[in-house]
Amino acid sequence: MSDSRHDIRAPNDAPADSLGVVIPTLNCATFLADTLSSIQHVQLVSQIVVADSGSTDGSLDIARAAGVDILQNAPSGLYAAINAGIRRLSTPWLTYLNGDDLFQSRGITELFATRNDHDVLYGPVDFITQDGGFLHCWHSARPGDILPLFRSGVSPVLQQGTLFRRSLFESLGGFSEGWRFVSDADFWWRAAEAGARFHRISHPPVASFRMHAGQLSQIHKTRMHDEFREMAARHSRKAGGLVAWWRRSRYRTANWRGYLVRLLRQGDLSGRVLLKGSYDF
């Protein structure tokens, strides 16, 4: 079988209309090769930066073998590594992908084709098992529902399925490094409050989110929920009323399969059953 991966350009040699990807890593060797391969098969990606925070498990060897740019950072948090990696890129479009997740080439390409005058592009994300088996597809909220859903206690955008303009990243000052787990949600919330233009595609899936017991969202689930509540309190008080209820209901109904699958798998992933979904706070 032929290898369709393409050469990744040097940090200062990006095409005028292309995508750069940061992969924050800390001991991601188990899945990193698959993650890098999935990104390198996307033709519009011209730069990849692995922003490593002190891996000791061979992650850097995998990155070197893939021929991508490596940025080694002092261990100072996930979003500090992401910000540093993004500032290493020179592309007009940006995103980051965790070292255990995957791009879906067709979805990313079709999403990027809709960029026009938008600031944030996003689409559905497949949830997969540790071994790559399909679990369910998650659909982020409609653009007009993003800010109201944030204010009503729901995090409505999955970061794995997003692309955003460099100009937006710079205008917002990057990802807040004061949050350990929820700075991506804070970024989308601030973007919506600032009037950023969001655009969604409903299919095909643009990325895959790998569910396994070692991921931060499973290990630190309770702390993540607490941090989201604190972040939400800083943005605004929680919205209520019939309209807010309708928006939450519509969003949850669109993803009922995902809520059901997550409920059934909680015991496998965390050792306890939680009735509340990962993206409801």
C-alpha cells in the first residue's frame, strides 16, 4: 500500500492558506504514532509541532521518526504547551489535537473548504475505544446556540473538531493558562462573547476522540467539572428560563446515543457510575 503522507514544511515556510497543528505531549507514546499519521494524511496541513512537556516514554523518538517539529517546554501545564506550540506555527489556520486523538482526513478537508469569512470551523467528532473501535458520534451545538448553552451550564463544542484563525487566537491572547482542564471551553466562550463567526458542518466527522482510562478527562473528571463551574461563574451567572431549557434539550436530544454510551461505559473507564455526562456542568 502506498504512503499518502506529505512533507511537512519548516515553521517559517507555510502556504498562505493552510493549517498548522500542535500536539501537546507528556508520555503519549502509546498512541502518538497513529495521531501523527492521521494528521500527516491531511493535505492542507503544512506544519505540525509536537509541544512536549518532559516525556520519558519514547514520545520524542516517535515525533523525530515522523519528521515533525519538536518544541520542548518546561512542565508548566497543558495550555502553556499549546500556546507555545501555536506561536511556533506560521499558518493562518490553527488547531491542536491531543496525542491520543485522530484527524479524519475527509471531514477536516470538507470542513476547511467552508472557511470563507468564518473565524471558527467545527464539526462532529467520533468517540472511539482505546483500540479504535467506534462508540458513537458527537455533534457540537449550532452556532447560534453556543453562547446561550455555555451560559446555561453546558459545554457545547468539542475541541477535537475545531479549526480557528490565527487572528482570533491573537485577539483573545491565546488559551488562558490559569485553567488546567477547561481552557478550551473558556476560549470558545470568549470567542463567542467577542462576536467570532462560528460555522458548523453536520457531517462527515472531522476527528476521533479516544476514550481510555488514562486520559485526563477520566482521571480528573470531578476536578474538571469543578473548574468549569468556577470558569462559568467568572463569565456570567447561569441562564435559565424556557428558552435555555429548550436549547439544552435540543442539544442533548441530538446526542442521546452519546449520553447513553457514556453512561454504560462509566464503570469500565472510571470504576464508578456517573449519571451526568462529560459535557454537562
